[in-house]
Amino acid sequence: MEEFNKLDTIRVSELKGIINSGTLVLEQNVEAINALNVFPVPDGDTGTNMLLTLRATGEEMAKNPDASTEEIIESMSRGALLGARGNSGVILSQFLRGLAQALAGHHVVDAYLMSRAFQAGAKGAYDAVSDPVEGTILTVISKTSQAMEQAIEKPNADLIIAFQEALLACQAAVLKTP
């Protein structure tokens, strides 16, 4: 794993950039994600639906460049909800909604708060599905959240360490999905 400088906190206002970066990465991998989609039917649009949802989130967040912290959080949640497409988009939107709710009232985010936000997002994603099935995006979200929670328990844990551990868990979970 590459070594990076330590990052103790980020400002909530930096979420716009994080969403935009995530959208670019998703855009580059949309076809691979579409190819993974076999549950509940192999309709091949999971990546596309997630991309459309994330784009709508970023577009809503970009509407007010001078937004306050609370307005950023609200626009993230609203954009995700209104832009949700398909089952995967709805699940992603509920993850983002849970994340936003956990970050509400905070101007800066540390590894501990980000871990709590990911846990809230994972709960939101599971709660959005009437009959959650493991081996799907839900499992990927759950494993990512759990890894972040474990990472913050390490000595000298910061946001970079938490995100690195979360990414590794996410990648491993994707490889294990049916």
C-alpha cells in the first residue's frame, strides 16, 4: 500500500470534491459494474443507475457554490434521493442519505466521524431494501463500513488509513460477490 501524508480531518465542504471524484471513478468503471449485475435479474444497468444517481448528487451540490455546511449536507441527501435510478441507485441514495445525516451539524470530519457516517449509510442502505440479500452491493457497503470501523481502532489512524482499509475491504467484497 502506498504511503501518504497523514490527514486528520477534512471540511464538510470538501464532500463536493469527493462526490465528483467518486463520479469520475464510477464513470470509468461503469461497464465493469454493469457486467457484475446478475441479481435479481441480469439487466446490466447497476453501474449506469449508480452513475446517474451520483451525477445527480453532484449536480445538486454544485447548484450553490457558496453553500453553508448544512446546505451542502442537505443538497447531498436531496440530490441522491431525487436522482436515484433503479434498485442500485436507490440503495446508493440511501447510503448517501445516512452518511449525510451522520455528518449533519459538523463542519469538519475526522476518521471516527467518517466511520460513524459510513455505518449510518450502511444501515440506511439495508433499511431501504425489504428483503436484503447478501453477496450484493449491500454486502460491499457493509464490509467497507466494517473495515473503516476497524481501521479507526488502530494507533495513529487517520482518514487516509480509514479510507485505504475501506477500499481494500470494498475490493475484496466485490471479488466475492456472486
